[in-house]
Amino acid sequence: MPLDLSDESQYDRARLRQWARGRARSSGVDRRDLLKLFAAGAAAGSLGLGAAGTAGAVTAGDVTAAGATTAAAAAPGTVKPLPPELFTIRGTNAETNFAALRGTGQLTPLDRFFVRNHTVTPRLDAHDWRLKVWGDALAGGPVDFSYDRLRALPAVERTLFIECAGNGRSFYTTQQGQQVTGTAWTLGAIGVARWHGARLSDVLKRAGLTRAAVDVLPRGLDDEVVTNGVNLGRVRRPLPVSKALDDVILAYEMNGEPLPPDHGGPVRVVVPDWIGISSIKWVGDIEVSGQPLYTPWNTDLYRLFGPDQPPQGSAPLTRQTLKSAFELEHGATVPAHRTRLLTGRSWSGAAPVHRVEVSTDGGHRWQRARLHDAPRRGSWVRWSLPWTPRATGPTALLARATDATGRTQPATTAHNTQGYLFDAVVHHQVTVV
């Protein structure tokens, strides 16, 4: 019986076997170079990132999670301001300080939406922008879409989170004592926005999609990424055609405004529930292939390697995991005998979050938090719990979410060397005075 390749896990296992047998095609990188990177990932767990240090120590000027060396500067090459009360600068990236989300509503304001850049933000004119759709699984030749032509297609609007696969990475080191490579995110590499744009499925059908299509590969217009002497090209990562035709959006508006440069303007891909690298920013062309495609972003990067993982690494990562975060500064000082309202947010890539529990004594006792949003897939829920601390001294606040699949955040996360998909309950340290 043939595999159901609309099932993501079966699709990825099949693609890995095809790659190993030489029946999948590398995209934009010499196959020999890609094989070297692939082997390095299986052996060392990273794309030559071992010298970058651990996630707990990565700063501006170090190697980012994509392996690109950044300039030793105080801020990445972004367009919008990055005030320290809103962001923590991490190499070419800017992490949202989660406490800055308190009171902002369900949507993340544009001025505090996190930035994940492999290089720097390009400045692109919407009137000059073109999207080229091409490949051997189209009925005809390449088809170009202008900005106006894309906006003329039927539009959809969805509230969805985008989250870096490494969000929470630093807790492998600070909480579990395990060394990982990559950008030292805490929990602020996520944002929820109302995305407005065209369905990718409509674009593909108008371009002449055929039944031979297997992979759909969006490519960004940012600078090429070079690491260890290998030019990896522009950021790109294939989607199975079943996902591309399901719910993927080519977004040109964000929270009711034209898509800002730092978030992929004029047009970006938005892939609901999947890790952020799938939602390619500044999309400029889309290859539609009759063969499985591989790039560095689904061979060595964005797979799980390590002693707790399969010998040759996991399948390429797709769906995001389950997390919770307090809207409170880490290490905050809290007055005793005074009631305060603890607030936070929880989310899952698998299903809506329907329960959040909070512990104010390091995990000994748990209370159910009040949810302030109707649980919806693809978004987060805001929650709150009143707390009157009695004893003074250091303590840990914990929040754990349960989604509609019945999965609850665990106490620990299985280690992987690149620090992806941390989903354990985070110990949020505070001091009561």
C-alpha cells in the first residue's frame, strides 16, 4: 500500500530515505557540499557551530543558529527601533522581552514583534517586487506575480503565531545543564499577528500546478548565507505540496498594516503551526518540484541531533511544540503580603491550549489559571492568577499548559545539540522581599 504522503511524519521519513538513496535533489548547493554538511550534522549536531559556544553565552558577533557570522555590532541590521525595554539583541536577531507584552492584547504590536534575521533586513519596493513561480511540476513555464496581481486574488485573514524553532533554547543550558549551539533565546522568539494575504494554493493553481508536484520551495530575497567557506544561498526550505495546498498564506499585511520590512515585507510566507523557518520572509520565487528537495535548512539545520535522538538525526522539523511564559521580568523583585496578578501566555502548534496551571512555590502545588481568550489553534491564550506571596526569599514561578490533544508540558525536554523545540516547564525565578 502506498504511503499517505499528506501525513507529515510519513512524508518526512520517505523524503529522508529518498535523500539517502540519491533520489532527492539538493537545491542551490553542490550535492557534495550538502553531503558534507549533512554528515557533519549527524556527527556533531550542528553546521560547524561548535566553536560558537553554548546557548547560554551567545551574544552579538557570535554565530547565529543558521551558522552565519554576524558583525560585532550592538544591534542587527533591522529597520525598526529596538529599544532595550522591548528587546534583547541577539546577534542579527531581536528577542521580545516577554514582560513588554503585558496589557498589549492578543496581537503582538508591530513595535515589539521579535525579529529573526539570518543576515540583515532588505529594503524592497512593493511596486518593483515580483514573485516568480517555476519548476518541473508546472504545466507550463515560469509565471510571474506582481504585488498588485497577488492582491487581486481572493484574500484570507488569520490570527497566527510565528515562533523560531530555537525559542527557549537557553533553558537547555540554564535549567537542564546541557550544552547547545545557536542563538540564546529565552521565550521571546514568538509573536502573534493577524496576517492578511493570498492563499498559496491559489497562486500555485494559477501557475499551472500538476499532480506531479512533490515539494514547494519558497526562497527569500535577503542576502546569501555563507558559512565555513560554503555559500548556502538565500534562505529557503521546502514544504510538502500537501501542506502548501492546505493553509499556507502569502501575507502582505500584518495587524492591518502593510507588511513591515523586518517581518518580510512586501510579501512573506506564513505557515500555520510550523517552525518559523518555514515562514520564509521577503519571498521572491517559489520552485514547484516533482522530486523531493533538500537545502541546508532541512538537512543539517532544523533537525534533531544528539544522544537522545535517532542515530542519523530526526526527520526535518515541522510542527511547533507546547510552551508557557510569564509576562514578568526574569529575576523580578516582588513585595511580600501584597496581592499581584500574575499574567502570561501559552500556545501549542498541535492543538488549542485549554488548560493552564501555575505554581508559585517551585512546583509543589498547582492552581488553575483563568483563561482570557477562547482557545484557538494557531494562536496563544492569555491567562492570569492572583498571588499573595507570604514568605520572603527566592522562589520559582512555574506555568504549564495542556492542549486539546491531552499533552501537558513536561518537566524536562529530551536534549538535542542545536537546542530546538524546548517545551519543558520553565522555572521563572523571582525574589520575594
